[in-house]
Amino acid sequence: MAQPLRFRRAPDRWSLDRVRSQLERPLDDNLGATAADSWFSPPPGYDARRFDMDDGSFALFCWTEGDADPPAGASGGPAGYWIGNTETPSELWRTEKYGFDEVAYPISRWVQRELLAGLHDDEPWLAAYPHVSWYFLPVFCSKDGAETTRAFFRDHAAGFPGATREEGTGFVEEALRPGTLDDYRATMAGKLGTSASLDLVRMSATIAEFTAARILTDSGYAVTPEIEVTTGHSLDFRATDPDTGRASLVEVTRPQPASNRSASDPVAAVRDTAETKTSGQLEAHGGGVTLLVDCTSFPADDWAAVRGAKPDVRHRPSVVLRARPDGHVEGYRKGSVPIDLSPAIDWV
């Protein structure tokens, strides 16, 4: 997949004439570009231009004579910063790329104000969900993933069957509201994907990690995503009890309903998905990991069958659960689960 939206830093002296000749003119020749002042005031000490292309793509560029706060590992001095979901002019091809949190805050803040304004112009309903808008901004505005990621929330209720877009997006909004995942935005938002094709299975699996984070946080644990282990794998979370300091590793998987796969019934779908996870990643780790099997993609009848049968998932400890957009979560346990999720899950 392509990467989420990132900055390019051009360490050189820039002027309006150079911006016009080396950025604006090539864009206009290839795509048809309208150059104008940015919508918001640029960072103090910077000049800026906004480029809107005939195909709907955009770019922003700001430059300064002095660069008092360069990204880590970069030298200071005059520099320009480019970001956009359009083609990159050849003058910037060999420049280094940086994430939203790697450039100076005034630059990042200016760009994000521009991007949020554009996003809410395109998708006015998203303005009611400021945490979702901000968190997924690098993919909502990315070159390949803008349409698919927006459609995932708008048309597919963030993967919640039978829900409205407001209900599904509201669940993710509440998961992000505490800010526990803010420091991991680049990684977690990127997991949603910047693919030009809509992959509901992969996107729903990503939301399962946000569901897990919400459950762990609501249960009083501090969560850290993407934990590297000695097998060379990364596990989804470390959940730490703030009172005792005790930490537990957590892995998440999200089976698809039987109607979407070769499994003959919902119980088999749960078992098959869990077996795939346990016979690979968790088997290599050798134990000590709590597996969360998130059946949120199951319609009510499928979940009723799983809830009634409570099938073993061939890994212990494990929790099989289903979340609804209103925040209600049902589930059952297998084995001795080392983390107490009772504050967040209604055991069945």
C-alpha cells in the first residue's frame, strides 16, 4: 500500500519566483493548477502557497529564510515544506519525507487546519466527529486512500453491520476521545490503509484494534500498541495495570461472518479464524498472550449462535466478544484471562 500523507522537506533557499517556476508551472502543465494564498495564515516566518489541481488533488508549500527547528537529524537553514495528494514536482523528488509529528508544530498545525477544512468541505457530516477527523487525517487526505477511507466510515459504518454512519463513526470517536492512542497516530491510522481499492475485511480488522483499545482503556488499563517480541513478530497491545505495573500482551483477530467466507456456520468461522492466528503468530510466541476474537462483523443471528455454543477457539486465554455502536460489548472467556475486562464487557 501507499503511505499516509507526509511532508517533503526541501533544504534550500526558496522565493515566490522559484515556487512559480519549479512547482506551480510543472503542476499546471501536467494537471492544470490554480495557485493561491493558503486558506489559513502560514506559520510565523513562513510564506505559503496552495495549489488546487483540475483533477481535485491539492498541494501546500511553505518556505522560510531560516529554519530554527528542523526535524530530528536534519540540518538547519532555509527550507521549504511540501505536502499534497497530487504528483510531486521533479524538483522535490529527492527530498526527505517526514510525518505530521516530525516537523515543527507550527508547520504541522497550519497544514492540519487546511486539511481539516478541506475534509469537512467534502464530507460535512464528519465535522461532528473531531477525533476521527483529526486522527485519520493522514489517510482521509492521502493520494490513494482518500476515497476508500472516507467511504468506509460514510457508507459502511466503520464496519458495524446494520448501523448508520453516525453510529459506527460515533463508536470510533469514543474510542479515540481519551487520547490514549494519540502518540501512535502514524502507525494506527496508517493501518486503515491508503489503498485505492476498498478492502472492507482489512479495514474492519483495523477497527477491531481500536475496539480492543477502547475495551482495555474502559477497563482501566494503559495500552501500548505494536509490541515487538523476540520471535520477530509484533503483537497488537501491551495492557498495563497502572496500580500494580503488571503488563499483559494482547492480540486481536476479527473473523468475518460465515456468509463472507468458506466456513459453513458462525461457530466454524470463529474457530477457523482463531486457528489461523494461533497456528502462526501466537504459536511462534509460545504462550502468554491473551487473544481477543472480535465478532463485531457478525450479524445478530450469527452472534447468537456463537454466544449459545461458546466454542473453544484453540487458544487460552482468550475472549470472544461482539461490540455494538452504542458501546455495549458482550463476550465470553476461555481459560484464565490475566486481565479483568469486566468493566467493559457483559459476560454471557
